[in-house]
Amino acid sequence: MTHSSSVDGSSSPRSEEPFRPVLFDLSSPAERTALHDLRASGRVRDVHDRIESQLGELVSCLSPGSQLVGAELEAAISRATDGVSSEAYGTWVWYPWSGRLVHVLPRDEYRLVRTDRNRGKITRSQQRSLLTRSIGVIGLSVGAAAAMACAAEGVGGTFLLADLDQLSLSNLNRLRAGVDQLGIDKTVLCARAMAELDPYLEVEIYRDGLDEASLSAFVDRCPDLLIEECDTPWAKVAVREMARAQRVPVLMEANDRGLLDIERFDLEPHRPLFHGRIGATTARDVRQLDQAGLTAFMLQAIGAERLSPEMAEALPEIGRTLSSWPQLASGVLLGGALVTDSARRILLGEHVMSGSYGVDLNALIPAQDIDRTGTEPTGAGLCEAPVSHQPVAVEAAR
């Protein structure tokens, strides 16, 4: 019996909600016994065994041009399993938080089938390479969307997740969760969702967020790529200082107008933080700022001129008329997609340039005045807006 080799990177005194699936390989007599004992314990609430259909998909993926049925399909499955019975083949995965016991293909075959429809855009050799990479995610709003998109796309096989918050009702405007999960650590919820997508992922969580000591250890364990989406200003600077020192690229999406920052510290170890927008400001300097200073700093770091008018007006109101940063589910999901696409390209060795980029949907899909007199609108129909071929606005890398 094995857990996924995820570990809890925190020293939290809180009760530790489980987030690690338990994996059973029935080729081991000891694990067969352990699984039998689990099933007899009453802790299994539901058994989900679709291994036969998974084996059929495996055969199809291995021989996409063949249309096997009946005895031919059974023979192909027998060859794929080397004669092992379907009951004993693969891995039985128990999710203790839901009580579900699920039967899945062995790791390599599972991932081959699960990512097979990536092919044509990502080759199998590229997919294998991506699954060897490690990604750190700090802040789990846009960060959770990015982590889930990366996991779904097979971008990364090892993840470190850091966030100090627990799920609250006001988070449900943008996060994939339910009311029955209120009060659970965001790191736990994200790790569980990733495990249910791919039980073979390696996931570590930092449920108390990051302080100076743990941030250093966190960056040490993420040699490939960091996704920074936290709300703490000093941490935004500190993680870049450490990433630059260790030559780790950093991605950040601002959840406004699709604003994406790419900092290729792996290629440019002397690159100024935030593309030079904060000058010589250090994390230590930011720690000394009052609320007004922090707001001014955040506008400087993100680039006030890049923000939507709505966000620019909202930032000074945080702590006054607004409780926190305005965020929308659509923006969070867009941010997760932008980060994932860039992460994949960087990890595959593409020379993606440092810089600040924007995907402003309001500009790409502009609103039009509607004639409310009852007459037909002139020009382009409401469902046939003219296609813009203008490139997405890009701030050149500095």
C-alpha cells in the first residue's frame, strides 16, 4: 500500500484534512491484504471499477487505426495486460475524503490514455518530458485554476501548493468548490481535485502559506517554474528575488484584462524584477509600507497604466469600501489558461520572451450600441460581429 508521495510542507497545528490518495498494487500480497482489510472496514462508501473500458481505450490508443471488437479486442487486452486478470491489473485508489475506491490503469498507461487527445498539439515524448517537471504555485485563486489546468494538460508531474487561507463563502464567486467544503484549507481542496484527476501526481502543500524561511525552501524545491498569484506584496517581491538568484522562471496573471507577466530569470539572471517597474525596491522595503504605500506599490508592480478602469478605481478602495481584490470566475479561468499555455511552452524549451502581455476580451470582443427602436441594426449583425485581426496588445520586454 502506498500513498502518493505528497507531503505536507507546513507545521500547522490545525487538524490535518486528508488530501493524499492511497494506492494499492495487487501484484503485492501485502497490498492485496491491505485492500481487503480496507474494504472490510466499512470506510469504503463507493466502489468505481471501469477498468474494462479503460483497457479498451488503452488498446485503441496503442493501435488507433484498428477497429477491434469481440474476440480480437479481448485478445488485444490480454496482450496489453500480459495475461493479468482485469481485477488484479492496474491500481486501486482510495480517496479517504470521499470514501471512494476507484480502479485505474497503471501509471504510465493511465497517463498515456488520459493525455492521448493532446496528441497533434503535444507529442507523447513531450508529454513524458512535461511530467518530469516541477511547478510551484503560490496563491490559489488564479493559482488554483492554473494548477488544475496544468494537471489536466499534463504540464508538470510534481506540484507545490502554498496558501494560508481556508475556503470561505465569498470565494465561491470564482473557485471550483461547494458549500460543503467551506472552512477547508484551499491547499487541501486543490490537492484533492488534482489527485482525483491524476492519482499519480506528486503534490506537496504549504497550508500556512509562506514566511521567509519556508519561502526559501519552497523555491529550492521548484527548480523548473513558479506561478506567483499571492496577495501579499512582500512575498511577491521576495519570491522573485529568490527565483532570480536560482534562475527559475516566474509567471503571474493579474486577473484583469488578461494581464500576464513572464519573467525568464532562467535565461536572464540579472533581469530587474517586474520588468523594472519597481526600480530597486526590495522585499525588505515593502515590509515597511503602510496600507497606502502598499496600494501604491501594487499599482507600480502591476503597472497602473495596464489596468482596466474598473480595477484602477477599485484598488484604492480595498480596506475601505471593498474587502479585497475584485475577481471574477471568467477572469480566473482565463488567467489559468494563459499561465498554463505559457508554462507548457517554457518547459518544452520554447524561447518565450520575458515581458508583459495582455488578452483583453473587452477589446477583442467589443460591445456595440443596440438600436432599441425596434428596427433592424445596420452593418454587422448582432451575432456576426466583425473579426478583428489586430494582434493582442503586448508590452515589449525590457
